[in-house]
Amino acid sequence: MKPGHYKTFSDCFRSFDAQKVSGLISQASSSEVQRALSKAGHCSVEDLAALLSPAAEPFLEAMASEANRLTRKRFGKTIQMFVPMYLSNECQNICTYCGFSLGNKIPRITLNKEQFLNEIEAVKKWGFEHILLVTGESHLVGMEYFLEMIPLARQHFAHVSIEVQPLEEKDYQKLHAAGVESVLVYQETYSEEAYSAHHTKGKKANFFNRLETPEKIARAGINKIGLGSLLGLSDWRTDAWFAGLHLVYMREKYWRSRYSLAFPRLQPAEGIVDPAVITTEKNLAQLICAYRLLDETVELSLSTRESERFRNHAIQLGVTTMSAGSRTDPGGYQTTETELEQFEISDERNPDEVANMLVKAGLEPVWKDWDQVISG
Ligand code: SF4
């Protein structure tokens, strides 16, 4: 049955046995990889298993070349730029990999309107027109707070994305009316076992609630939905495959929305676990190419978690969207202190430096995403 024919993504997800998927990936053959390569841009989830497999590693150069060709065909010589802004580090969940986790003894800060406007002033000077607003998951930063801050953000940015706690469909409708065009909600890991081990307290411990949230976002009419997993919590190949399945399900069923995929690797932060599984840069390059070969329309987003060297390379693989100059602490654009960071960033170049690198590579930095004016 096609993924989009299931009633919910939970039903689709339950129809696959994770161990069998893992076996399918590890046992894929060279000829299956070659067959997937011949279908580049329109691969099936079975082809994705081959492209993520160890058998695909000798084909990395061919995959990169196809990924680059498809990306330029669809997105031209452009990279979309956005800036994340952390509004609050309040959180009532325990996530073993996050600096904002409830048990961590850090000062808790939620920006008020004045602090938010100061942060906006600090990032606007770089030219950003696309902002990603991020908060922890707490009743202290709920709908009332979002509906106060989002219209302010809309006064200064053409495109507002959010990465906040999972909400209900009616809440997403209100946020859309207030100016939100994109919502990111990463599953972190698609392994139920690893998910339970890393989310030990709070609402986020509900695996299936998170799994079904992208559908609520789509039904609310949000323009773009961000999916992905945090690499390092479980086997990266299997997690990447399920994130791909999630994309295919969403694309088949909720075709009016656009989609982006992210593939952050677990980075160090105050009081967090080390990655259970290492994903190397070579693995990450393979994953990026595999996603592009799966879907030539999906946006692929790379954050400043990755090194300057890797990001310079990844823009030729299939990445379409990048953050730059990021701070991961509330109020971080006006201070040089870093003890409130959610995680450490790796690429510390400022946005001008990243833009210059793109121009030297023959690419044009685009500072805004879709404008609400265009969609009416
Ligand atoms: S990952 Fe999100 S939900 Fe988990 S502790 Fe960090 S901010 Fe809270």
C-alpha cells in the first residue's frame, strides 16, 4: 500500500517493522543502488533504503553529482538564508540531549516584547527576511505568548517560521492567521525504544502525539512543514529512512504544503548525553544526497551545528537552506555569554562571511522565503 493511503502516519509507521527496515538497508546490493540512481528525483522508499545503505558508499560521487544536478534544476543557483531566534529556554520536558532540559540548573529566560525587539534589531542589520522563532516546551510559553510575539515578528520579517511545542490543529490555524508560514517539528528519533530512553519526562514523552503533529499542521493550512530526526540517538540510516517515509506520506496526502527536511547531528551542551551512535561527515553527505534523490522538490536545511568546511561542501550536494550567525540562547544576539545555549554551534562565521562564501561558490544568497503577500 502506498504510504499516503494510510489513515494516519501512525498507522503507516506501525505497518513497518524497524528491524526489518534496518535489515533491508544493511543488506541492500550494488544493483539496487544503481537502480535507485537511475530513478533520481523520483525514488520510492524502497530505493531510499538502498541509497542510505553501506552498499551505496562506493557510489557517493555519482549520488553527489545527481543530487547537485537535481537541486540546480529545481532551485537554481540559490541558497535560502534564515536566522533562528530563541525566545525562551523554559522547558518542562527532560530530553537527555538538550541544554534546556528540565533538570539542568540554568537560569531560565523568556524574552519580553522589548527584549525581543532588541534581538530583532540585532539580526535585521544582516539583511535577514526569514526568521525562525524557537522556544522550549512549557506552559509559560504557550499560545498567549506566541500570539503576542508573532505579529511583532511579522512587522519586521517577510517570513516567520516557528519551532515550538506540538499544538492542536485549531492552534496552528490561529498561528497561521497571525502570520506563521512554516512550522518545524522534528521527531528526533523514529525508534520508539530510543525515543523513550531519551525523553523521560513531560509531554514530549508521547511518541505518537509528536508523530501525528505534522498532519495537524498540514490540515491547518500552514504553507511549509519541517520534518527530520536528530542524528545520534539511534541508528542514523534507519532514522533517516523513517523520516523519508514520513515525508513521502505527507507529500502524498497533504500535497498543498511544502516540505523541508533537516538532519541535525547531536552536539555537546551543558549536562547532556554523548551521541549513542556516531554519524560521520561522510555519512551525512550520503544522507543529504539520498534525500535529494528521493525527492527533487524537498528543501534540505543545514544549520550551524556543522563545521564551516562541511557546510561549504554541502551546498554542492543538495542543501537549499542555511542558517548563519546563529545563537542558541535567548537574548544571544546582544550578548557574548554562551552558558545558556541549547547546544554549541560549529560554524561561527557571521552572515556576511557565509554570504561571501556562497557568492564565491557561484551561488546567490536569498534572504527571504515565501512571502505571505504572494499567497494572498
Ligand atoms: S529538546 Fe526541546 S523539549 Fe527537549 S528539553 Fe530541549 S527545549 Fe525542551
